[in-house]
Amino acid sequence: MFLTVVGALNQGFLQTLKLFTVTLLGAIPLGLVVSFGSMSRFTPLRWLTRALIWVIRGTPLMLQLIILYYIPGKLLGFSPWGTGESGRFLASAIAFIINYACYFSEIYRGGIQGVPAGQQEAGLVLGMTRREIFFKITLLQMIKRIVPPMSNEVITLVKDTSLARIISFQEVIWAGQAFLKTSHGYSGLLWPLFFTGVYYLVFNGVVTLLLSRLERRLDYFK
């Protein structure tokens, strides 16, 4: 029985890891793009971007998942995400990427605006273009400033992946909870659900160590 439970939880954890990885790969660059929109000198774009950020940050991620997964199918008469586990994963990934991109964008914006304006002016005096100033001066210093708050968001993402079970995405908690009902011929098993906490603790521990190492490697900005 133990091996059966662990096998099911491992499959669920792989789905959790997959969602976590895809979200980071999509949200990190998209967040930078969104931050540019929120700082744009073009007023309509700036206010539209800030309104989007306000809505996404002001509503629960669980609600966003439900709306994104179910509402298009109700309006169109068919699900644009497809069927089965792949469709649930696609909808979950898009919802997570949009949600975390908005959070990351505010971190980026704070990091960019936190770089002293005098350094950018010095770059202009030296004949650097605005593009060169951003990539060679602003971006490098911004990275050091944003690592701690980004680390907090990444750790939160590890735990937030469990919300995807609301649309029956078979992540690790969904796999553990299935044994409370009926799974692999077992029902009423409580310990597999608690055992999922071990997966999150280990996963968060590894992520925390990697982020701490990254922060130490960026100490040359001090």
C-alpha cells in the first residue's frame, strides 16, 4: 500500500513541478514587459496596465482559475483548452503566468525606480544610449534589489500550485486527497494527504537554498 501511495504522490508532484517551472519561465519575462507598460509615458497604456495589475492582484487566484477554465467554454460552447489533463494544465499555466507576472511586474517596477537617477544621467553624459544604460546599469542593479522579494513570491508559488486542484488538475494534493475517497482500491486513507506536506517542505527547502545561493552570488553589487 505504501508504495502505491508514494507512486501516486510522485506522479502528482511531477505535475506540480511542471506547473511551477512553466509558470516561472512565462511569468518572469512577462512581468518585465508588464512593468514597462505600467511605467510607460503613454498614459492610456500605463493606466490600462495598472488596471489589469489591480484586478489580478485584487482577486483570488482560485477565482481566476475557475473563470479562465470554465467561462470560455460557456460562452463559446466548447472549451478552448481541450479536454483531459493537458487542457487543465494549459488553463492552469496561463492563469498562473498572468497572475504571477502582475506580481513580478510590481517588484520589477520598484527595483527599476529604486536605482538612483544620477547613475542614468551619468550614463547619458558618457554617451551611452538609453538601451545601454538600462542593460548595463539599471538592470544589473535592479536584479540585486529584487532577489529577496522575488524569492518570497517564488516560495509562495510552490504552495499556490495546490490551487490548481480546483479545476481537477491532478497535482500532488489532489493525488493525496484522492485516497480519502477511492483511489487504487483504497478509501478513507488520511495519511497520504498529510504526507503531501513532506513534498512541499522538501521542494521549498531546495528552492530556498537555490535562491539563497543566487543572492550570495550577487553580493558584488554591495
